[in-house]
Amino acid sequence: MTITITAFDRSPDGGKGLARDTRIRWALEETGQPYDVRLVPRDEMKEPAHLRRNPFGQIPTYEEGELVLFESGAIVLHIASHHAGLLPDDANARARAITWMFAALNSVEPSILEIFIARILERDQPWATDRLPVVLDRVRERLGLLSDRLGDADWLDGAFSAGDLMMVSVLLRARPSGVLDEFPNLAAYVARGEARPAYQRAFAAQLAVNTRP
């Protein structure tokens, strides 16, 4: 059965790999699964056709036969659970990898997204200037704890896994603020993720969509 994912017709980041469809592309590339992409213009994301795929009118979504999924974490977990390459065979290591997936989405990403909210969505508010340093300090605190845990290891728990894929994807969103570079081991960790051939293919595919005429 053909796998089809949805992505922005034109990503807000211009194809820099920050949109969440990059995570799905990367997971599919790591596991060697071919896929098609349905591009969705922003003005169609809240139309009935797309809302049937994602009730919140967001991307990405995943379709395979009668199966339709939304939420990037759920999609990556499904891919990793059904195709070799992203989850260890050992049951305990597998559980830890899944734990890191949840940690990326629940313990790390929310504070990073607050940077975007403070800098872009709330920048015209009278309290925006005072709020941004507070937001950045919260991110630093969370990244500091992650940095301590990673130490000088290449990956979070032994070999590269879906947990690393998700964590690298989340940390990439902190790079534009400059805060990621305050933690050299995390910056190097992200660079290792970006250097993986599967990531390079996923990034190139998304960039091609956003730089086409």
C-alpha cells in the first residue's frame, strides 16, 4: 500500500526543515519506505477534506490504505514500530527509545515553541519585551538538563533511534534563537542527526518543494 503524507504547499520556514513533515520524511527515509506527498495550501487546511485527515487542520498527516494518522509523534512511532531501523530489538531499549520520543515532544518542545510565540505571535503585545528573556531562561534550564544527560555520548541511549530523530527535530527549532549554541554538546548532537543520509534526503525533498518556481 502506498504511503501518503501531507505537507505545506509553502512552509512558513521556507524549507529549512522546521516544519513537522520533515520528521515524517526522515523516519520514512531511515526505514527505507517510499512515500508520496500531498501538498496542502494554507487556505485549504481548515477545509473538510483536510479536516477528515486531521481534525485540527494541521500537517503532517499519514495515510496508508484505510489507516489515517495525525500528530507527528504518533506517525513516527507507527513507522518505527512497523519497519526496522528506528527501534531496538531489545524490549527495554525499545521502551527507552519511545520514552525519549515522548520526552522530546512533552518535556522539551513546548518551551522551545514559546520562543516563537513570544517573538512572532505576541511581539506586538506591551509585555512582549519583558517576556522573551523569561522564556529563553526556561529553555536554557530544560536544555541544560538534557545536555547533562547526553554528556559526551553520540546518541541518547546507545544507537541512533526514533528517540534521537524526534529530539533532534525538536532541538532544530531552538537554533534560530541562538540558545542551542550555548550547549556545544547539544549543537554537535543535532549536527550528527543532520549529517545522516536519511535526514539529508528528507531535508532536500522538503526544500525542493519550497524553492520551486
